[in-house]
Amino acid sequence: MGVTPTGPLRPGRVLVLGGTGEARRLAGRLVEQGIAVTSSLAGRVAAPVLPDGAVRVGGFGGVEGLTAELGGVAALVDATHPFAATVTAHAAAAAAATGTPLLRLQRPGWTAGPGDDWRWVGTLEEAAAAVRGYGSVFLTTGRQGLAVFAGLTGRCLVRAVDPPAPPLPARTTVVLARGPFTREEERALMVEHGVEVLVTKDSGGGMTAAKLAAARALGVPVVLVRRPPLPAGVPTVATVGEALAWVRATLSPPAGTPRP
Ligand code: NAP
């Protein structure tokens, strides 16, 4: 990576599977460089922050639907959230079926530092078991999958962008908010609600990392859900810059390079 070829770009658009800040930034950079891009959003959020360039919204209809969509696509970048494992698997299958060049853009996960009390679990169900018995739990895993926490009897603070659907824990307070949040805001929220334990997915990135710093400062333990594995055989990068270089190299490979 790091190569920025300068030749004419191969015709055909780039499809970015989005729903993340990285996907939005990549679309913006592609538009700046005059590369035709369509971003795809699942349509889960009522009022999403839209990327530059063309946008389509809604599921494709499984691997078959996505495969059909890849007809005029010169390169596919799967920049979906680290926990959006289904669409990531679909992208790998559809790209393989059509011979479409595919890149996975996934930000690095979080790593514990001095003073952190982190407890890793494999699933949301394990996270629910790990926080059973706590008097006040802060759930920041998003509004999908909250049903597994429904049996908790302590107070639960749920933060999500859109209102979560039942079933929810009996003593739930919902805070509707979209990051980024500052460490001070997170600290104040956790103090206000007497939070005793924080639950989060290992989403990585800076947008929602302040809660981890606030938990550390308050001595609050954190239950982290491990990421699902990456799809086998798909090149993966961690930054928007690397993804941009890959797109450029894919659309305009150096002379003599066989096309994928
Ligand atoms: P998922 O479980 O991997 O995907 C479920 C289905 O949603 C897919 O089979 C696909 O439907 C559709 N889908 C997902 N992402 C799509 C996209 N970018 N464009 C078009 N269709 C998409 O996904 P998820 O975990 O529900 O996440 C949905 C979206 O929210 C993703 O775009 C993701 O980047 C974003 N997001 C997820 C999380 C999270 O914690 N999971 C957090 C923040 C943002 P079809 O099979 O019909 O094509």
C-alpha cells in the first residue's frame, strides 16, 4: 500500500458498504478525487449522517441480491462496522462469485491500558451473564441485541441513536444520543446514574472511546464483547488512506499488472 498511481482510472463505480465514520470519510475522499462512488447504508438509523456522493439505502436481498448489484462495480470496499458480520460474509461471497476486487476496511480494536479493568466475553449473551447481579449497568452495545439483557434485575442505562424496541430490562432508562462524546460527558453520565459496570462491543476507533477513559477514571469495570472473525482471504486495511490507495491501485493498476 501507500502507492498512488496516476494513470487514467478504469471506468466503473466503487461500491462502499457503509454505516461507519470510516466509510463516510472514504466516500468523501473518493468524491474529492473524482472517483465515482456509491455508498450503501442498511437503513437502520432513522436520520443517518449521509456521505458525499451517491447513496443507496436498504438490504440487497442476501448474497444473491448483492451479487446482482456488482455488475457495474469496479471495486467493492466493505467498510461496515466490525460487528456487521452478516453483510461482511455476504460481501466476501458475492465478490468471489463475480470476481469483483474486494477490500475490507476495519478500524483496529481497543486495547487495555494501565488502570483498565476489562473483562472479555465472546457474545452478548456472555456479557449479560457477566453483569448479572450488578445494581446499575450501562449498556452501550447498540439497540439491536438488547433482548439478551432483558432478564437483568438491576438498573440499566441504555444509550442508542434511535429508541430501542422491547424486550428491555425492567428498570431501563434510555438515553438517545449519537457520539462522539467527551470523557467529561461520559464521566458525568456514569456518575449521575451510579454506573457500576459498562458493557460495550469492541468497536474500536475514537468516536465512542471516551466511555472507556471515563470508566477507568471512575474505577468502573468494563465488559467487552470480542469481534467476530474477519472473512478468510479478503485483504484488510485499518485506515481510510490505505483503502483509498487500494481503490486507486485497483482502478488503475501499474502497467503490466494482471487485472484481478
Ligand atoms: P449485519 O447483521 O451484518 O447485516 C444484516 C443485513 O443488513 C445484511 O444481510 C444486509 O441485508 C443488510 N445490511 C447491512 N449492512 C448493509 C449496508 N451497509 N448496505 C446494505 N445492506 C446492509 O449488519 P448490522 O450489524 O445489522 O449493521 C447494519 C448497518 O449498521 C451496517 O451498515 C453497519 O456498518 C452499521 N453499524 C452496525 C453496528 C453494529 O454494532 N452491528 C454499529 C454501528 C453501525 P441483505 O442481506 O438484504 O443485503
